[in-house]
Amino acid sequence: MNAKPFLDTNILIYAFTRNDPRGPAAEAIVEAGGIVSVQVLNEFVNVCRQKLKLEWPRIDEARQILKNLLDPPIPLTSEVHESAVVLSRSHGLAFYDSLIVAAAASANCQTLYSEDMQNGRRIGAVTIRNPFA
């Protein structure tokens, strides 16, 4: 098992959002290191551009910080996709959430930090933790 946690997109967003009460906790999690997937990085850039309206220089700065603090991202492979389909079907997860859980499982992470899924829920060897609960 991997002792490093897997981080969902919302953790990264809060770590780089100013004036959000969840920011300090999210920053501490990111600074401690962890694992993300390519999906998480894609969602991070999309939210930064579309919802937060950040300019590219700020996004590039955040991406460089993440690259320095986090392990190389888990790729979105056909195996992760197939595992996500099974998880979505068997656990009733939204498909994109199941992709996150599948990527965490493929990285052998015990903990998945996410605000979007049920705190304390265990799916296989992965336990979901909401650090803001």
C-alpha cells in the first residue's frame, strides 16, 4: 500500500483559491505531498480557467508548484477506465468519481481526500476522507 494520499480536484482548487476557509487545510495537504491523476490535473486547469477565471500565468505557476510537490500523475489508461466502469456499476458512483477511485486504487493509495464523496466510505482498499468535514 502507498502511504501517500490520492488528492481529488477540489483539494487542489482550494489550495489555490484565495479567501476560502478550506484553503489552509488544502494547502497543508498539498504541501505534504500526494498523488493525483491526469484527470485531476485536467479538471484543475478547467476549473481554474472556467470558474475561477484565472489567467494562464497564475495557472502555470500553480501547475509548477503541483509538479514540485506531488508525485508524477497516474495516467488515464484503459485499465483505469475499465476499473471505473466496474466501480460505477457496483458502488453506484458517478462515473467521474469512479475514475478518481480507480486511479487511487491503481496507485495503491489507502486514502483518497475528496469533498465530493461520502466521508469514511471504503471502496476496496481505498478509504475516502473529507478533510473539511
